[in-house]
Amino acid sequence: MVLSCFTLSEIHLSTLHPLSSRNPMIKPLQRLNQSINSSVIVELRGGREFRGVLDGFDPHMNLVLRNAEELVNRESVRKVELAVVRGDNVVYISP
């Protein structure tokens, strides 16, 4: 029996996924960067959610939202001009 070992640099992307040569993967921070000044939905742990315009972020996924609305269990709690969301609490971000 012959086993082959490869490092990641030796594997061509097209061998990993049949669509990868036509549709290269976009990294999460690249996608966030494309969403600057766009409306986003941010779901947090504990059933909280923010909707607003993405104004900025850092490598820890801490987010700055403008004209944000905070929702708890899908019901609006308050609207704020500026919200800073700690990245540790983020479940997902939907552009």
C-alpha cells in the first residue's frame, strides 16, 4: 500500500473543488470589506440581532454599524446612530 502526503502548497486549487477554478473562494474579511457602506444583518449570541450600515471592522470581527437597529427575538428594541459590536458575540453577518 502506498500513501501519499502533500503539503497545502503542493495541491492545486482546482483539485480541491470542481468549481474552484471558475469561482475562487472569497475570504471572510474580503467579503466584509466589500460590504462597507452597505446594509448588513448581524446575529449575536443570545437571540440579539443588529441591522445597520457597516461602517468598519477589525481583524477580530469587531464591527461598527451606522444607523443601527437592535432587535431581540426579532422585535425592535431601540435604534442608535452608532453601534460597536464585539466580534466574540457574532454568530453570523449577512450582507
